[in-house]
Amino acid sequence: MHYSGYSTLEIRPVVRLMIDYLARKEILHDAFFKKYAAKKYMKASIIVREWIRTEYSEEEITAVMTETLTATKTQEVDFQEPEQENIPEEEEDYEDEDENYNSDDDDFMYADELESREVDA
Amino acid sequence: MPNPSYMKQQINLEWRMRGILVDWLIEVHAKFRLLPETLFLCVNLVDRFLSSRPIGMEKLQLVGVTALLVASKYEEVMAPNIDNFIYVADGGYTEHEILKAERYLLHIVGFDLSYPNPMNFLRRISKADDYDIHTRTIAKYLIEISLVDDRFLKYTPSIIAAAGMYLSRRMMDRGPWVSSSSSQSNGRRPI
């Protein structure tokens, strides 16, 4: 695969982990998500979340992950279920702290919209 | 390099706490407007330190803030003053404590701060698509997942960078193609 020197086969397990992380219904790391939701980062986290939604369902990911795990017998089984307490609290905390985060309010409205959609799903 | 299963030796800690710490470090790092390399080195220092020394939960943030201090001294042109680090930790630690922790941390990691940063590899791979800013930014986001999610610890920085770029390119290329072929293929897509 292009300049990296790795084959698709080699990077596949890492790509799978990334998709698994992204396909979680809840946002696990709030500050991380917010950072990349800013215009400065071209709303990368939001774009990626949308892409994942259209490409994969969570069940599909879990199925693939389980398959991989049993096949490779790694120790990752422990981490399959994300801890619920990890869900970040209120969003307001961040809003007036840094222009990185609140420079574009529509980002947050967008994020809210994403969340409400999850409830429906 | 850190031990991917070091949490077994950390009786007072869990992976979940590491995730919270790294998330907080990302926030502070963004607030200080530091370089991406600083963040990656910082998390690498935290993991290497925790691989060899069991610590109490109350010291975890101290390790994090100290690693960020050391990493910014190493990577940045203008490292933030130590007062800023004391401030972001809500005054939980004194200057003396942080400086002492700094010496200890450096000692534990053997003063070895040369970490093969995923950003270095990304820069090289980016050449392949003429430094397209879109795929690059998405790739940076994907690569940073490897910081908050401990399952990436066993992978090398170069393979993480390659995976981030690969997935990012797939996301970007999908444009006109997805509506026609991908959504119709009911078989499993290769991931």
C-alpha cells in the first residue's frame, strides 16, 4: 500500500480497531471528539461519524470484531464492552473556554442532531 | 516501547482511567496550542512510565501533566511555563511536586525521549496523495484514536499511521462511488 511499506493485510487489524472505536453509539472521549469537530480540523470527527453511520451498523462491527478476536485469540475480549461511566457529562462546560471549541456553534447543533438520531436508531 | 498489558501490574488503575487521562491531555494540549508531536510523545511517556512503575490513582494526573511538560520541552519551540501546567491541573500539584516528578519520570524512561512519532510516518505517507489536506486531517483524527484507545498499544507507530491513512482514503474516495456500488453490495465489505 503506497508509501507506507505495509500491505493491506498487515494494516487490517488496526483499521478494524479504528472502525470498532468509531462505531460505538456513545462518544467515549468528549474532548477528543470536540477538538476534531472544530472547523480548524474540518469537522473530521463529525464527518467520520457520519461515514461510519452510513457504512456500518454497530452489530455488524461487533460481529466482525468477535470473529477476528476468536480467530487470533488475542486478549482484547476484555475490552469489548465500553464502560458506561465513561460518557462525558454536559457539553456546556467547554463552550466558553476556547475558541477552538466554540468557534462554530453550528458544530454543536450538528452534534446534537447526531445524538438525537442515535436515540431513534 | 510500552508494555501493551501493563495495566495488569497497576493494581490501583484501570484502562478506563487511562482513557480519561488521555482525553484530558488532548484538551490541555489543544488549549496550549502545542504541536501534534508533543501529544504523541507525551502519551508515549505516560505509557512507558506506567509500564515500569505502579502508581496510585491520585498520582495519575501528575504523571500526565509531567509527561506533557517534558514532551513540550522536547518538541516545542516555545514550551509553556510550568505555572500553566500547575494551573491546568487545578492546583492539585505544587511546582515542587511536578519538578520532582519530572526528574523521576526522566529517570524511569532512561532519558530516552526519541520516540518514532506516528506523525513522522504520516508526513511520509502523505506524499502518496500529494499532501491532500482532507485525507490528511481525517487521518490525523484516526491516528489519534490510537492514543485514547489502549488496544492500539501493541501496534507500532508506523502501522498505525498507515492504517489511519488507508481508512481516511477509503472514507474520502467513497463520494460518487458509494451510492452506486457500495450500498448495493449486500455482502461483507472488507475492513
